Amino acid sequence: MSITVEPRRASAATIVPLMIALLVAVFAFQLNASMLAPALATMEVELSATPAQIGMTQTAFFTAAALFSLFLPRWGDLIGRRKVLIGMMIVTGIGCVVAALAPNVAVLFLGRLIQGAAGPTVPLCLIILRQQVPNEKQYALLLGIVTSVNGGIGGVDAIAGGWLAEHLGFRSIFWVMAVFCAVAIVALPLGVRESTAEQTPKMDWLGVLPLAVSIGSLLMAFNEAGKLVDANWILVAVLFVVGIAGIVVFYNIEKRVKHPLVSVEYLGQRRTWALLLTTLLTMTGVFAVMNGLLPNLAQDDIHGAGMSAGVVSWWTLTPYALAGLVFGPIAGLLAGKFGYKIVLQVGIALTIAGVAGATLLVGSTSSLAYLGISIFVGITYAGIANIMLNGLGVVLSPADNQGYLPGMNAGAFNLGAGISFAILFAVATSFGDTGGGYAAGMWAGVIILALAFLCSLLIPRPESITDTVAARNLAETSAPVTN
């Protein structure tokens, strides 16, 4: 018979520099994603731009981030994950400098596009972490720490961005981002060991092109649809057709090429489509509620608490992000003990309860009620469900292609965010200027989250799949015993 010995825990001498390097990289990405939010009005003034023009620069960043996420993790499998991550930080740093020196909106747009290279930072960091931490419980804890930052650095990033914009101008924010990129470029070679997949064939650039065109078109379609009455619906329809056609072309290419970006076999497995669908639906159900409907309701003088723009973040967005940051490591510990799938399902179920509870805030003027809901959903979604979805993308991946699922999962997160604003705000707007619009949008989120929970039932347990890194580590530590 044989006994199974748990893989040894990585030493502090390995973990400390590794975590410092990965967290600095994640900070660099997260600052690019969230630090500008309170500075958008300042950017309009300093660049003599319209809100729509500044909004387009934000859309450029998030769209580019989604597209880079589709293929850079897989490219890291093939040419070196540390090499690709350092390259991402270099390119992102260049984008920060371009944006900081931008004389007009056009150059700012270009800078934000370049910064989008940081898009797959979190999934790539989790793959790197997977390589250097074979112990499952230790990995789950560290995964929780790394991923919790992805929800916002406890709201401190937004607060710091607002202070910098007010006192030093918006350009100072980009210089801070550039400094973090530079620190990451130095720290990564010191703390991260290089790794690649076991087999390193040529990159499937032929498959990357239609996939990027498809996801890019769908993202732009949902962004346009989110404008509702101002949307160009003919453009939306065209973009949707292009998006669907891109998926069909991608699938047919993957059937034919020798070394596909994602093999057709993997595309048809539940670990791929069930996880991506769960991620997409979860993001669609919760993102616009917590980042749009709830803050808007809190500022509504008639149907909400009538908070000012300067105060609302302290009662909604900041506690939401801080709760996720604090609870992330706890979720990692729970995943190491009970499994990623069950912890994910608990997180989604509690998020459903939280979003349903948010509907009761219509007509409420209690700031503490908004605070309570924000903290609760911050724990259940940002601190549990979001982290488990990211983690499952890594632990479900086959050992011979660890980049494809985290990359596509990152695309599902971004696509879900765009769909969320398009659908939930459309539902809310259909009720006009009544308080029922907020509740209707939130109930639509509840229904979509319920569908996400049902999809999560189809995700296979990582320990049940034999071709993952975890399964290989377990096999290597199974020692035969002779009676």
C-alpha cells in the first residue's frame, strides 16, 4: 500500500522575497486600475477634456487589460513566466510615463492603452506562486493574500489618488504608478524563480488574433450598450456579430493548429466552461450593484441617504474594498481546509443574500445600513467569491497548459463587469426616476447571481482532476509502504 505525505511547506527565506515581489507587482497593476477614479474630474480640467473623453481613456485601459490577459499567461508558460511579468511591468511603466507627460487626451489614451499590458498581473502571479509553493494549504493562504489586493488596496489607493490629484495634479498619480512598476522590475528577479511549462512549443499567435478581436468587440459592444438611450444600437449589433464570428473562427483554428492556445479538448471540459460561466455571471450580478447602484442610491436625496460625493466612498466603496482585503487571507485558509469549490459556493450564496438585503436600503437614510451592506458584500464577494474564482482558474489548470484558464478567466471578469453595467443599469433605468429602479436593478443582480450559483455546481473539484499541478505534487509525495 502507499501513504500520502503532504508536500513540504516553502521556507520563510523563499516566501518573504517571493511575496514582496508579487505584491509589489499586484500593487502596480491595482494602482493603474483604481487610483485614478477620484481624479477623473481633475483630469478633465487639466486637459480641457469632456467627461466622455476621459471615460474613453478608462475604457481603453480596461479593454487592453482584458485582451492582454487572454494570451500573456500562456506566453509566460512558453518563454518564462518571470520574464513575461517583468516585461509587463516595463511596458506598463512606459505607459505610466507617457500618460504623465500627456499634453492632451489623445496621448493620455495611448498611455492608458499601453498600461493595459499589466492586465494579467494577478493570474500570472498566482501561477508563479503555484510553482514555488507546492504545499496546498500554504498556497491557498498566500493566494488569498495576493488576490485580496486585486479588489482594491483597502480603498487607500482611491483616497491617495484623490489627495494627489487635489494637491499635485493628476500627473503625480501616474508618476507614483511608474515608481511601483520600477520597484517591481527590481524585486521580481530577486524574489521569483523562473519557470516554464514542461513543454514549450511555439506560441499560437494565429489563435490569439480572433480571440482578441472577439473579446474586444464584445467588451466594446457592452460598453456602448451601457449608454442606453444614447447608445448606437446598430454599432452594438455589428460588434456582437464580430464578437460571435471571432469565437467561431478561434474554435476552428484551435481544431487545426498543432499547438493551440487552448486545445478543443480543454474547451469542452467542465473545468473550462463551467468556471468561465460562473465567473461571468457572478461579476455580472454583483459588480454594477456595488460600484454603481449602491453608491448612486446613497447619494440620492429623495430615495436614499443624500450623501455627498466626497463622503459616499467612505460609507460604501472603501469599507467594501477593505473588508475584501482583510478577509481574503481567511478565505484562503478556509479553501485550504474545506476546498475551493465549497468556499466559492458559500461566498456566492451569501453574496445573493447581501445584494437582496441592499434592496431594503431604498428609502433608508441610515448611513450605518449602507456601511453594513458594503462590509457584508465586501466579505462575501470581494473577500471570498472573487478570490476563489481566481484561485480555481489556477488550481484547475492542467500542468501542461497552466496559463490558458487563468487568462480566459481574467477575460470573463472583465467581460462580466461590462455586461453588469449594461444589464443592471438598463433594468434600473426602465423604471424611470423612481426608487423602484434601484431595487429592480439589484433584484436583477440577485437572479443572475442565483444562476452563477447553479453554474458553480458544475465546476469539478480540483482534487478530482488528475492532470493538475496539485495532483502531480500529490503523486510525487505518495510513498510506497511494504507490510
